[in-house]
Amino acid sequence: AQTVTQSQPEMSVQEAETVTLSCTYDTSENNYYLFWYKQPPSRQMILVIRQEAYKQQNATENRFSVNFQKAAKSFSLKISDSQLGDTAMYFCAFLRDDKIIFGKGTRLHILP
Amino acid sequence: NAGVMQNPRHLVRRRGQEARLRCSPMKGHSHVYWYRQLPEEGLKFMVYLQKENIIDESGMPKERFSAEFPKEGPSILRIQQVVRGDSAAYFCASSPSTGLGNTIYFGEGSWLTVV
């Protein structure tokens, strides 16, 4: 079975600080995709960043970057220079073939 | 290029009634997925469909729930004889195909409240 674990139910950081959200996953597959989705209070699911498992280089999107450790099956999200608008639920997700499996999420609060 | 469109955004039903949720995928996307999000929980996979075919319904409850994606028109998630436990956000997502490299895009969700 493929599972995604987010060990931090909730986090708070001061505006402009850097924060790292953890995610581990379990799979026997070698080729897959990983994602981080953001769900703000509006409840819309917004794709933040994605990583192809066959790429060793960590994905980066502006202030968002990942630390992908394939052997450890770890996929953490780093948010630099955090902003108030980053306040949201963040879901780590695993894609293989036809299905995305989500973690339970981390609620992130950015404090002014 | 419009995104994944879901309607209604909010739906209230009394226990025992039927709920129908609609999803129009992004233009050019032929694959549709339905997910359910209970309060304070993550998204749980329900069903994956291609045009006129159900590919994977392993996450669908065995009774009262059904989904379709006809050749013409939106995908529909149908819940018969709703109960309070069906109250949740239902998200639709679409992708152009299942090939690795295709990102799945989500709609804004439909919130079902059963009273």
C-alpha cells in the first residue's frame, strides 16, 4: 500500500521566517511524482510544487522549494520569507498511475 | 482556458434526498477524479473516470454513491438517500491522461450539507 505521512498537524511561524514542512511516503515503486498542495481558507486546492522521482535535482518555485530524499522516502517543503498569504493547510501527495494519495495535512499559520 | 468547474458550490439536502454534483474538466482533459474531504481531514480518493468508463472506484462507498462521465457533458457524482455523514467537501480533478508527467488540477469543490 502507498501511504503519505505528515507528522506535523500544525505549525506557526513569524512572517518573513523560513519554515519546513515534513512529509514521508511509502512505496515500492521507482517512478512516481510527488506534490505539495496548498488549501487556503477558501478551501481551493492549489498546486504549489511537484517533483519527479527520477530527477535528483530538487524542485523550486520562487519562495517554495523541496528537499527530496528518495532513499529515505522523504519530501519536505521549505517556504522562505514566509508571507501572511501562506497561511493555509498544506498537503503532501503522491501520484502513481491513476491516483493521488494525500497526507492528512499540516496547518500552517504565518503570524504578523 | 477555464479551470476545472464544479457546481453547485454549495448544496443543502435533507436526509433521504438525492445530491448531484457536477464537474466539467479542463479543456482537453479526458480524465476525471472525485475526492471527498471530511471536516479537518485530508482528501480521500473516491473514483477515477475516463469518458464513458469507470477506471477505478476503489474509494467509492458500496452503496448510494455512483459516478459517471458521459461522452457529452460533465461528470456527475450522485449520492442517493443522503445521510448526515455525507456532509463533506467533494473535489473534482482532471488531467489530460494518466501518463507520468501530467499534473492533476482540482476544482474549487462542492460543499454538501445534509440537514
